[in-house]
Amino acid sequence: MKTKFKWSHLYLVIVFILLYLPIMYLITYSFSDGSRMTNFTGFTFKHYAALFADTRMIQIVIDTLLVALLSSLVATIIGTLGAMAINTTSRSVVRNSVLSLNNILMVSPDVIIGASFLIFYTALKIPLGFGSVLMSHIAFSIPIVVLMVLPKLQEMSQSMLDAARDLGSTNGQIISRVIFPFITPGIFSGFFMAFTYSLDDFAVTFFVTGNGFQTLSVEIYARARQGIDLEINALSGVMFIFALLLVVGYYFIQTNNQSRKAKHQALEESEALAHETTH
Amino acid sequence: MKKSTNAAYYIPYGFWLIFFVIAPVVLIIYQSFFDINGHFTLSNYQTYFSSGTYILMTVNSVWYAFVITFFTLLVSYPTAYFLHYTKHKQLWLLLIILPTWINLLLKAYAFIGIFSQDGGINSFLGLFGIPAQQILFTDFSFIFVAAYIEIPFMILPIFNSVEELNEGLVNASRDLGASSWQTFRQVIVPMTMSGVKAGVQAVFIPSLSLFMITRLIGGNRVITLGTAIEEHFLTTMNWGMGSTIGVVLIVAMFIIMFLTGERNHHRKEARHEN
């Protein structure tokens, strides 16, 4: 039994080494004095210096972040409204068909989304570039926001809304004072996921971007096709740190949500207990 | 009152549904009936089914996706299973998820370095006096890199299904005299099947369409449905034929979803659920 346990650990360790080796390999050579990913000749920061001096690359990073930020912001607004629309739809046929339509973009392969959006923009004579990329990112981020916000809306009890209405709140007040604070965690998760979707995307952007506009993924692809360039390794070092920060940030949001939920549950339980004792 | 606010919520969202969900799907089907000169025709479908090249390409693409999914599953199932029994499993899980946050193209790029003539693998082999091998631009490299990228997306759903497994049933099976192998085959595997199906779905469909990996790692030797679509749309500009292959890919997607049950969650969602 004991030895079997160790075998399973060995297996896990091998899988983890396999998972991380390529990433570490990439980052290690970002400090190499050579110009290829072979024969580590000496330690240097010159590729990082070259990266930070590369104005074209910096412009691309800014553009990528701008698209990610704007698209996730707009997608969060439209997605939240969509979730509220679905939540107030009482006919289950309509509701289920809207939900299925919602999920189409989530299961479609990226190539199909990219190709069909390209046909769409061309048919409407929308020029390819920043605008088309931004619209596409908004479009493929909306369904995930809906899926993040909808469960929060469903958790909300009808009696709370009735109480607010009985106490004389207007519709606007109910939305801003009751519904909105309650679903905020879902909105934040949705925004965050939309942001990472946008940063991650390559295939859709590749299809709908023209010659003038580049995002980071498209640029990496273009450079990687030309062969090894240790500036990309330096870039991957920077992006690895950024990914780490994002993961930590996301888990912070998650645990915060969970502790809030736990607090909520504890509160409900104590209320139930108080209720029992008074009887 | 309630009706009208409902309608107001639907305005931006409905606009999105019509213009960015329904319209593109309709357009790609519509486009598949036009030839390169813009004439309405069924010739794209005719070409697809009659010329052996397209059928062969589709069969090849499905075969590659199958091999990738198979190896991914082979590595992922034990990983997910063993992970369940580790002490700090949330931390381990976080470590599995972290690589999925690294840009896919950077991971592919890493392998250009590792697999190249004077790269990591060949210098390692060189230590044993083995001459440099051509690894990059082979079927092996394509399958290896695709499987590498997909592994976390297979581990997560299987891990979740192992977590949901009722430990009591496993113990009951052992108490009733089943061997470890019997317990595994007849209790654990059937009860984690939903995770395996979700994982297969999350890996198989992208494997049909990962065109960037075929370009960067497979050279131009490996052509998948995704590569063919990209080629027709962005290089030869034959959108009609590209759309036809797109329709084939959509059909393939539905077949896979039908075979693996309709747990239609996007794979990227999986990494946020834990």
C-alpha cells in the first residue's frame, strides 16, 4: 500500500515536470546571451532591454490591453442586461431557446467564429481593424458574462424584491439598491473572465483583423513563424508573471465570494436557530 | 410594467443574439453555396464529396483528433485520479490550471526551440551520442504539442467527477470481495464516465480546428479541418469552399456533442470552476 502511494506521487511529479518544462525552458533562454534557444552561453538582461525599447511591441501591448478592457466592460454590461432579461422571462420554451442560443458561441470552434464574423463584417462593409476586433471580442465574451451573472440572479429570493416593492421602492431603486449589490460578485467574475478570454484569443482575432491592427497573440504568431527570436522569450517571461498575478487576483475574488457566501449561510442558519428557539 | 422593463433588457442582448450569433451561422451556411466568382452553386459540396482530397483530409483530421484525445486521456485520467488522493489537492489543482493561463502561442513557440535540430531534445540525445533527429514538422511533434496543450482541459472535468465519486461505493465494492482492478473497472470508471465525456468533448473539437499548431509545429505536413478553413479564407480567398468545410466542422461538432452528452460547457470555463 505504502509503495503504491509513492508510485502515484512519482507519476504526478512527472506530469508536473512535463507541464512546466516547456514554460521554464522558454523563460530560461530569455536570459541567454545567445540568439537561439540552444547552448546557454551567459546570463543577460539584453532581451528584456530590447523588449522594453521596442516601441512597436509596446504599442501592441497597449492595444491588446485596450481591446481587452473595453470589450470586457461592454460585454459585462450587455451580458448583465441579458442575464436579467433571461431571468425575468417566465416562459420556459423562450428561456431555454435563448439559453441555447447564448451557448452557441461558447461551444463553437474559434475558426468557425472567426470565419463567420469575417463574412459578416465583409457583408456589412465594416472595415477590418480595431473596430472589428473589438466587436468580435465583445461578442464572444457576452455569453460567459451571462452564465456568471444568471446563477446569482436565480439565487436571489423573490420575497426580497416583493419586500422592497411593498416598502415603496421604485423599479430603479430596486435595481440599484437590491438587485445590483446582490449580483455584484457574479458581475465581477464575468468581467474577469471576459478580460482573460480577450487576452487569450488568437484565432478569432487572426481572422477579423486587417493589416493595420495587431494584438499580442497575432504578433507572437507572426514572429514565431519566422523562427526563434529571444525577444519573444523575454515577452513570455513578462507574460508569465502577469498570468501569475491574474491567477492570484482571481483566486482572491473567488475566496472573497466564498467567504461572503459562507457568512451568508451562517447568518441564515443562526436565524433559523433563533426562529426555532422562540417557538 | 414588468413586461416593458423585460423588453428593455432584451434590446442590447437581443441585438447581440441576432447579429452576432444567428446572423454569422446563417451567413457561413449561405456562403457555402457560392463559388469563388460569387455564383450560387452546389459545386462546393460536390467538390467536397467527390474529390478524394477533401474526404481524405477530413478523415485524417478526425484521426489526428482521435489520437490526440486518446493520449491526452491516457495521461490525464491517472493524474486526475491520483490528484484526488493528495494532501494539498487545491494547490496541486491550481498548478494544473496555471499553464492554461499562459498564451497558447507561447507554449507552441517553446516547442519550436525544444524540438529544433539543435534544440533541447537533440542536445540531450547528443549526450548519448545519438545524432540529431528531425522532430519538428513531424506528425509526432504535432500530436505531442497538441496533447500537451489539451491535458489540463482533460484533467479538470475528470478530477471533478472523481471528487463527486461516492467513496462508500468504492469501499462497499472492496468489502464485497472485488479486487482493486474489478473495483476500478466496474465501479470507478463507470462513475467517472461523465467527466471523461466532458473532457473528450473539450479536447476533441479544438483538436479538429487548431490551425496555429499545425502551422507552427506540424509544418505544412499536417492539415486539419481548421487549417483548411484558414487556408481557404485567408490565403486562397475561396470563402465558399472554406465555408463548406466550416459546415462540415459544425456537423462534426454536433456529432461529438451528441456522442458525449450535452454537457455543453466551454472548456475555458472549466478552469474557473475550481
